[in-house]
Amino acid sequence: MVIKKALMAPATFEDGSVSPYGFGWYFQEYNGEKLMWHSGWDPDAGYSALMLRVPKRQLTFIVLANSEGLWWGN
């Protein structure tokens, strides 16, 4: 369980501030809910994906696309 908690937490910088990123996941709060998300895309193949987790509610949302529309730059 300790490893899982570490994997589901953002990294901490040397000055003590919290990074929005850690172990492959981005972290943020929205309306008081902790969100974990990761996205990816392949510009040569023309597809993208988004995985969003709301750990407190045990919800996971996965979207796959045949375009670059889900890439974090969009």
C-alpha cells in the first residue's frame, strides 16, 4: 500500500513545493476533487489518448481517439 500511495502522489521539489507531475501522472484539484491524468499521442500514427482518474470516487475515464485531439497540447 505504501508503494501505491507513492505512485499516486505528485513529486516534491527540494524547496518543499509540490510538482504537478510525478511517476507518469499529472495531478491537480478541481472543485475540491483530486484528479490524476495522463495523455499521449503519436503524431506519425495520428492517434491520441487520455486517462483521467478520480481516486476518491474510484472512477477512471479512458478516451481513445483516431486524431491528435486529445493530446495535452490541444
